[in-house]
Amino acid sequence: MRRIGMTVNGSPRTADVEPRELLVYVLREHLGLTGTNVGCDTSSCGACTVLLNGESVKSCTVLGVQADGQEITTIEGLARNGELHPVQQAFHEHHGLQCGYCTPGFVLAAVSLLNENPSPSEAEIREGLEGNLCRCTGYHNIVKAVQAAASS
Amino acid sequence: MIPSQFDYELAGTADEAVGLLSQHDDAKLLAGGHSLLPLMRLRFASPALLVDIGRLSELSYIKEADGSIAIGALTRHHDLAGSDVLRERCAVIAETAEGIGDPQVRHRGTIGGSVTHSDPASDLPTVLLALEAEMVARGPSGERAIAAADFFTGFLESALRDNEILTEIRVPAIGSAGAYVKFNRRAQDWATVGVAAVRLNGATNVALTNMGATPLRAAGVEEALAAGADTAAASAQAANGTSPPSDTNGSAEYRAHLASILTKRALEALDG
């Protein structure tokens, strides 16, 4: 066991973890942040996407100990003062989801994409989200939501 | 949770990492972790110690010197893809990096990790082989350079010794005289087959991804081109001397077919 400290959604948090514990489980089981979902657990599906120092990563392929001292943003950390983040709002308005399981990962992947490219083309959005899978095949409205968020 | 337990040490310097590797028999380096951690998750690897070199920011750089480009081993795919130096001086590396995995993978994965993992389905090792890149390894007694042709020794095996770390990769500044094309069935999949073509020192070098246990030079294509064959005739030689795998993404015969098609496309991209 070792103690790690991270800034999670703007607040300092600590956890006592084994080296083999993956960041997604540290977030869910040690810190109670269950908005980040586990999908494939092998860095394919993107359901567990969070921001590490502002950039999208798959938290099933990062060890908790690798995140020691870093800044993490999860889906719980996007809203400000009760107002949804523009990407969350756009997913809501354009119904960018069906079952919703992949949605937190898609929202954070989209936030990272728009940080790097504030006005992406439709093709750039589709390429930028290629690390996230939606098994409901809801991509059409997801892309529309990201286009709307980019122009808002 | 990764099934088997292991110890973890965060290296503060490259020499500290070399020291830790020298002191432990069953240690593996951890950089971005995007090759190693999935293997450990699936129980294909179970090292006793991970030496984390992921914070050695001094090994993340791209700089030009004396007609070649020096790339720090911990430079991430994301940074390769976004590098103005590479786009101008060795664009094929940036273009290839942009097509690896997906954005999340490119935010973590590093060129050094990809190279030392030596997966024959990886894109960058093939490009580096075609570029006749030089790998710089640091061990207890100092640094040595290893030619790409000598680096990839087998399936997931490289010429790095157990107590060495890869610190730098040197590639020639060929500008835009390079192309890499690959075929995969889904956006983020590994290449079923990939082909790199570069012009270097008056010759055309061609290398293949996933056509054997290591990235391979397509000697038949190179010899045909050197003898004056046209693109189509030379490309037909792509699978000569290779032993491609058969798996769910394609049979060996299909891969041989793809190798010829993709070689033709890579050579056309080089001319285009």
C-alpha cells in the first residue's frame, strides 16, 4: 500500500492504494466517484475516459500510482454552480445518448477534443472520438451534440 | 485491478532507472503503459517490479541537429503528431503517430515504449526501420547506438539488454520523402498490414508491419525498384521472403495480398 494524492475535480484527495490498482477503480472505489464507468477494461471502449492534467486518458490503463500528484477531472467535476458544462448541455439538448453508459467517457473525450481544436469539422469530431464506442450506435446525435457545443 | 501483485518505483532520473533495472531480475520499465498495462491486465506479463520512467520529462523532446532529428524516447504520440519540426523535417513520423490508436492512447503512449515493446503490428517500428533510424540505449557503462536493422530481434523482443533503457531515437531529416499506409478493419485496431516507404540516400526503402515476427524490410521491392522496375511490378514482390501470421483479421494469403496493394499505395504516395 502507498498513499497517493491527487487533485480531483479541483479538490485535494488522497487514497491508500496497491500499485496494481487502476485509476478507474481508485476513482470509483476509493473516492466514490462512480460517474466514470468501466467498460472493456482493456483500453478499447473509452467508457472510463477522464482528464489527466486536462487531456483525455482511459483510466483503465493508468495505474493509480501514476496519477499521484496529478490533476484529474471526472464527469462529476464538469458542472459549475449547478450549471451543466456546455458539452453536457449539448448532449442533453441533442439527445447524444441512448442507454447512457458510454456518455461520461464521450463527454470527457469531447471536452478534451474541443480544448485541442475549438472548431472541429464533422470529420475531425468523428476522428477525435474514435477512442469511444457507443454500443447503442448513437453516434449521429453525439456528433451533432459536439458540433453544437463547439459553436456555443 | 491487475491480477498479479508487483512493486512499483518511480525513477527520478534515467540513471536511477538503470540502477533499479540492474538490481532487480524481474523488472519492467513503465513509460506511458499503453502496451504493458493491457498485457498485465490480461495476464500475459507479470513482472515483479515496475520502474516508472513516465515522469522523466528530460527524455521528451524533438530537436534537429546535423541533418538528423533526435527524438526523446518518452515523447508521446500526441507530441510527435503535433510537432512542427517533424512536420517539416520528417513528416512521416508525425503522420504515422497521428494514426496510432486513438486520442486517449496518443496522450499516454510514447515512441520509446512502442519501439521497445517491439510488437510487429506496431506502426512506428516499421517507419523507423525504413528510415534506418538509430536507437540510443543507456546502461550501467554508458550509452550505445543500435541500428534499427539490428534492434528488432523477435516477437516482442529487442536488442535492449535487461539493464538498459532507450533514451533517444535519431532519424534522418528527409522532409516529406516518406509515406506510411496501413489497413485495419476498425478505427482503433492494430494494422492488419502496414507499409512504410521512404527515399533515403538516393534509394527507396520499404518496410512492412505485421508480415512476420518483427517489422521487415521488403527486400524484393527494394531490389526491383533499384533495378528499374515500375511501381506495380515492384509492389508485387512485397510479400517475398515474409511469413505473415494468420488470425481473425486475415489469413497469411490475405496479408500477402494486402502487402502488395499497400506497397503500391505507399510508393504512389511517395511520388504524389
